[in-house]
Amino acid sequence: MTQLTIKPVKEVSPKTEKTSGRFGSALLNNFEKFLPYVVLIVLIIVFSITATNFFTLRNILSLMLQTSTVTLMGIGVTFAIITGGIDLSIGSLVALTGTVAVMVAIAGVPIWLSWIIGMLTGAFCGLLNGLMVTRLKLPPFIATLGMMLVARGVALTITNAAAYPAPEGFGNLGNGTIFGTGPKFPGIPYPVIIMVAVAFLFHFILSKTRAGRYTYAVGSNEEAARLSGIKISQVKNIAYIISGLLAGLVGIILASRMVTSQPNSASGYELNAIAAAVIGGTSLMGGVGTVGGTVIGSFIIGTLTVGLTMSGANYYVQQIVIGLVVIGAVTFDQFRGRK
Amino acid sequence: MKALDRVSFDLRKGEVHALVGENGAGKSTLMKILSGVYQADEGTIRYKGNVVSFRDVTESHKAGIGIIYQELNLIPHLSVAANIFIGREPLTQFGALDEKKMNADAAAVLSRLNIRLDPTIILNRLPVSKQQMVEIAKALSLDSEVLIMDEPTSALSEAEIDELFTIIHALRDHGVAIIYISHRLDELKHIVDRISIFRDGHSVSTDDYAAINMDEIVNRMVGRKLENQFPPKVNVPTKEKLLEVRNIVRRGILHDISFDLYRGEILGIAGLMGAGRSELGRAIFGADLIDGGEVAMNGRKLSLKSPSDAIEAGIAYLSENRKEEGLAVKMQLAENITMANVQEISQRFGVLSRNREMEVAQQYVKDLVIKTPSLSQVVNNLSGGNQQKTVVAKWLFCDSKILIFDEPTRGIDVGAKFAIYELMGALARDGRGIIMISSDLPEILGLTDRLVVLHEGSLVATLTTAETTQEEILTYAAGIATAEKGDARMSNQKPTQTRE
């Protein structure tokens, strides 16, 4: 391109920019970024003290296994939220996709193929969400609320609300482990491996690729992005497809863990996933959020759940604590926005 | 750094007192202290002889100080009357809203100001200028004795400005003291009694307006001599047609508009607010779909279905609303510069090269003299002038051949304006074509080679800048005269080289 050279204009008004407070705000910015990590570490330390068995390899692995579902869903919904949207359908999609996978496996489709069909079902429903948002111009809340009801209804209809046992081998994905050395170390569960791999992959996509950059641009300023030649609809569709695809992945993992189709499963998980994203610093206003943050947010919720249980707090108390954490995180988000 | 440093200021009953200064001079801070948004760390405010200190806006309102901000603080989905009386709605004896009384009271306030407006109309049905009138009515309905107006004319057309000035005169005659903040120095002469000049948080001077001339005002504002508001002409228009716009129609908005843009030329688009200037720019850019007509670039017809088509062809549109449409303000400087051409910094599989991005950003920061502490600075924290340069950098990185600047200097201070003007000149000099949409006529006259004037969506005149005057442009813009019907006659016109 042609380089434009402009000689400095006889030093025009050098004082127009305010320089005060920049250092302070930079510090605060970084503090904001690290706060979720600090919270997680503090939680782990506290629970290690209050619950004797908390900080053991076996328990940490089980915690990771439990948390993997919400983490994977959270990563997906983070994309939708960054574009300025939301995806309420992912809990139902988990049930639907798991059910579909089990049903086609029962019908004789090879198991590996049934898993792929399950995931593609999720991606397809995500595409439908995207089209409702981009073509029908529905608010994402409404579009995905509708999908939430429809997907749950379909899952219940095709199974007649019953749990069908999956064929032999279907359970490997959810229950298998790797690197096991016998009873002392049962190995790392596949879902944990999948979670780590997916987290790295989507972190890379979001932070290092054009698709990721466009996701932020659309959420940060849709009109500016459009006038920059970015195809808004395409970017949003991809975000919802990712959200649906990862819900599908969770769907087959959960169905595999239970080795049955569970049309009633994962009810309300979408809210935990959204909470994880928000705790991790994703702004519901769009334009802000990271995969890493969502993973940490999800682990804050998971650690609280497991830690409180092991410390003797009952389920109801856990609900209260997690609710307060979400409120606290969003309050923090508001302060960040106000600056 | 102190936003305000031992500033003194006085305001008399029944005067219009202008407050001028570059961005960051402390005008807004002072206004916020007067209206109770901020509190002063030192010093006192006397109001009607008593020392006062307002803890919030409610207190200053009660005392009779009304403020009209640059951005309108109104609720779009409520009626005019509801907006005027928001927070103090009249109630019936049962505690329900007394719509009847509210509408009647609103009508009374409006008629006192000679504003013809139905109080029951929903606000977002009104043009911005009328909304501003509602804002003024709201401030006055509080029985304000002091009225602060921050850049009240920035969104108004010439005719609407006259209307506003009539209202300001009437208010002054009723004894209201008005603080009038504006970047548009040329309009002060119509209304101002006294003028205070601020610079870098200090009050430089306060004078009777009659006792000071424009050069002196500008000198005191910038603290140095500013001989010329506009840089010397550097571009030389060629006779090579770069863009041909033919019979563009957007139903109800643009009527059969045709004009040409030549390589190396700066073409102005003048017209009143609502004449379709921005809409014309957006149509050429493919941001709004047109119902008829065509646009050709270098003789090749363009498809104008979306901005990405125009960008690919080499057309850029710099929106008048920088923050809303030009920049992703939460994102970094470097990310904004590459936003319209991310392909250029992509490697295989769409993976971005951050190093390349930084190199690109660094180059433009240097070339365009963008003042920023770092390339990863969030754009929101840059000044208006530097934000504008960031948008320019974005389009230069796309190698745009035609840049449509829509109100390029709105909300930018005097010094930074000059830099933007220089930049536009240099872009044209390098063989690009520049279309400059502006409601600031001196700016259009100072910069362009030719200009077209729009009136209610039609092109009413094509003028050679060196041969026209502000008055002539205004007669066309106001629809008083028509030079042509916006037909193919245009193509016979040759650009005239202007000025020395």
C-alpha cells in the first residue's frame, strides 16, 4: 500500500490528552483480569484446610470430571455472549443430543458415528439459533429460549420420556480413563482430557484467529464491524454453532457416562454455564470475555460445590453461595464498565 | 494533574456568557461542579450572594441551575410532555399520573418558548433538533435562572440554529443567565454578551464580546498564534474520473443524484441537517441499500450490496458517529486499525500474526502522528482527534482509493482539526479521491475543490469552491435557488483547479 507521510504539524496542542491516572487504571485492569484466578486459588486453599480429603489426587480428578460438563458448555456459550447474545438452549441441547446419539446407536448405527451424529445435532440446532437471530432478527434471549423448550420437548417425545439403555461400548467416552496405573491411580478420565483439549483449541480460535477477532469486533460494536466489511450474520451464526456443537459434545459425554438416554438431564445447566462465563469476566454486554476466564469461572463453581459438600454444607447452602458469587462477579463487571 | 486550577468565573443575570477552550481545557469540569456532579476541592461558589455547594444535580436543580448536555438526556419511548416532567409528574388525587395536566403544562412551557410541538408525540418520532428543543423546555420548566448549554448546536442545521438563537435571546430578555459552551466560534457573534476563555484548566480571560476579535480568541484558546485555520492546499485535482455516481435513488431519502469525483480531488457535500448528506455517503459505501441508480469506479460498475463490496473496491466511509459506527471502542488501537483488513495480517488457517499487526499499527501511529501511550491502548481512552486518526489508519490499511469523511472534525478541538485537514489534503495529493460531508461551511470552503449541495434529498447545485461563497451555498441548501436538476448534465462538468 502507499505510505502516507505527514510531517508533524508544528507541534499541535500537545496537552489534549490526559495522562493522569493511566498507571492506576492499568493496575486495576490487571487486577480485574487476575481476580478470578486469585479467588479460585483461595478457595482451593480454604477447602484444603476445612475438608481433609479435598486436596487429594483422586478428589481433584473427580472434581475435574464433574466440572468438565459445565466448562465445555461455558466455553461454547462464551462465544455467543461475546457477540452480544446469549444461548439459553444449551441445557436442553445436551439432553436432546445425548438422546439422539443413544437412539441412533440403539438403531444400529456404529457407536463412533452415533457420537458424531449427536454433536452434529447440537451444531445444527446452534445454526438454527443463529439463523433465528440473524435472519428473523429475534433477540437472542427469545430465540434460544424457544429452542430450549423445543429441544427439550423433542428429546422427551422421541424417547417417550423414558431412559433407554445404550448399547455396549457407548459408555467408554464418559467412563474411560487414560494413564491409569491400577487402583492407586485410576487415570485421567476422557472427559477431562477432552475439556483440556477443547479449552486450548477454542482459546486459540478466540484469541489468535480471524474468526475470534471478528467475534470480539461484532460484540464490541456491531455497526462499526459491519461498516468495516465484517459479515455480521456469519460471525453470529458461527458463534451459535460453536455453542450448539459444544452442547452436543457434552450431550454425548453425559449420555455415555450414564450409558442411557436421559431426556430430562442437564436441566438448568445452561444457567451454570452462563454463570461460569460471567464469573470468568465475560460481559453480557458483549465484546469482552475469554475462554480461560470461563474455565476458571466454571472451576470456581465446581470447587465451591465439591468443597462445600465435603465441608459439610448442604445443597441449599451451596445454592446460596454460588448465587452470591454470580452477583458479586456481575457487580464487579458493572464497576469495570463504569470506569 | 488538576482538571481545574484556581479558576474564577462570574455570570450576570440576563447575559449569555460564552465559555470556550480546546478539549480538556476544563469547561466541562467547571460545568459539572456548578451543577453538582463534581465537587470542587478548593474554592467557593457564590450564587445570588450566598456561598453554595451542591452535592448532586437535584440540589442544583432546586436552586435553579439547569444544564443541557451535548448528548441528549431524554427517554426516546416517552412523550414530549413525559420527558419534560420526568421525575416530577403531576398526580391526580388518587395518586395516578395526571396526563391531562402534564400535557397542558408541557404545552404551556413549549408555547412560552415559541416551540410548535405536540406534547403528546413520542420523542423518538422527532428529529434531533426538536429533541433538543424538548431538552431546553425541560430545563426551563424547572424555572432555571441559570442555564448551561454544552455544544447545543452540534446536531442542528443552520435554520434550526437560528431558531435556537431566537429562544436564547428570549430567555436572556427574561433575565435568565446562560452559559454557552461551543466549539463553533463563528456562531458566538449572534448571541454572546461576554466570553471566557479556558486553557489547560486555567481561566485565561473574560471579556465583553464586543471588545475582542476572533483571532485573539483563537490565540488565547490555543496559547499560540494560529495564522490559518486551514493548511495550504497540497492536492491537485486531475481530470481522471475516479467515481461516477449516476441517478442514485433511495425512496423518500435520495432523489436521482449524480455527480463525479476525480482523482486527487476533495469534493464537499453540503446541505442542511436532514438533506441526505450522510445517506448519500452511506449509499455509495453500500451501508444502506439503494432503490435505483449506479456507481462506477474507474469506469467499472460496482455492486453495492454491503460495505464489504465497497471496501473491496477501495471505498471507505468514515462515519460521523465515530464511537458508534467507526470504532470498536473497547478494543485496542492496533485491533481497530486492522479491523477492516484482518486478512492482511492473517497467516494460514486464519491465524493472526500479532507481530505483523503491531508493525502495521506502529507504522500508522508514526505516519499519522497518533498520540497514544501504547499500541494496545483501548481506543476509548484516546482523544477525539486521535480516534479520528485511528479510523483513517484503518482505511489506509485497506488501501482505500476513495475516502468518504462524514463530519470529520465534529467534537475535535482546533489543533487536532488542523491535523485532520492536513491529512485529508495529503490523501488527495497521493491520488486518492476525498468526499467530505460537513455542516461546517467554512471547513468545506477551506478544504474542498468542488462541492455539491443537497436539499431534501436532491442535488441542487454543483459549485466550484473558489468561485462560491457561504451565502451562495446557503441559498441552495435552503432550497431558495436551484442550479440544476441533478441529471446527466453533471458529466459535462470539469473540475476546476482552485486557489494558488
